[in-house]
Amino acid sequence: MAPQDAPNPLTRSWQPWQIEVVRGLHQWSISSHGVNQQLARWLGLPSSDATALSHVVWDAEAGTPISPVALSRRMGMTSGATTLLVDRLEAAGHVTRSRESTDRRRVTLRPTDRARRQFEDFLEVAGAEVADVLEQTDPDELVVVARFLDAMDRANRASATHVAALLDAR
């Protein structure tokens, strides 16, 4: 079924638990945004810069450092705006650019040691409640939740791509 032929998700018959999950994800998104606002204050950065730095830090921690192109896509910014943002983060001593690939044109962004320490300090204060929930939740349940969140992330990205294509066609 083509996306334009798909039924309107708001007119579907949702089960109460499905509504509760979507509502919960929405509420989590709002509260997560609030934490990011506090991170921005903690770091003394604009929100967009703190969000970008979060991507750089978390991707580096996962062992998959992000490129400016990927950061631009993830944040929904133009390449020019992303370049200015990365320039600000680099000038402030939060990120470094490096060429780690065999393709020397490919740039990788990594957090500085100082930025990592600032994140660790923030998470020590702001992450205690989250850490408690993670530690108190059965590992098997967390595996299921992680798979679900990954599937929801893929669905959101597909939705954003679909809407962008419709808007670009206008």
C-alpha cells in the first residue's frame, strides 16, 4: 500500500495499551527535551549546540563517531548551518575534527576530554533516576524495550523522510 493510500493513524481503532504507549513515548520525548535544556544550561551552550554535542558524545561512546554530514541529517540542518555549529563547538573546545578513514575527505567528530568530563558530571547529577530505573528493570525486559525503541526510531525516520518528500514536492 502506498503511503498516500495508508489509513489515517488517528482514525484507526487503537487499543488502550497502544494509545498508552504512544502517549508515554510523547511524554518521554517532552521530558527528554527538558533534560536537554538543562544540559545546555550546564554546558553554557545554546540548545542546538548541546543537542549536537550529545550526538557527538553518545556516538563516540558507542564506538561509531559521527560525521558532520550524518549530524546534519540527524538534526535536520543544512550543511552550512551544521558547519557553523561544529565551528562553534570546536572553537569552544568541545569537539575535534579528524580524518580517520582511508578516505581522507571524510571528517569524523569526536568530543574532547573536557566535553566528556562535563557530560559525565552532568549525568552523575541528572542521570541518577534513569540509572535507577535501568538497574531495577529485568534485563530481558530491557532487551525487548530496546528492540521496540529501535523499531519506533526506524518508523519515525521513515515518517520524517516521507513527509519531507511530500513537502519538497510542493
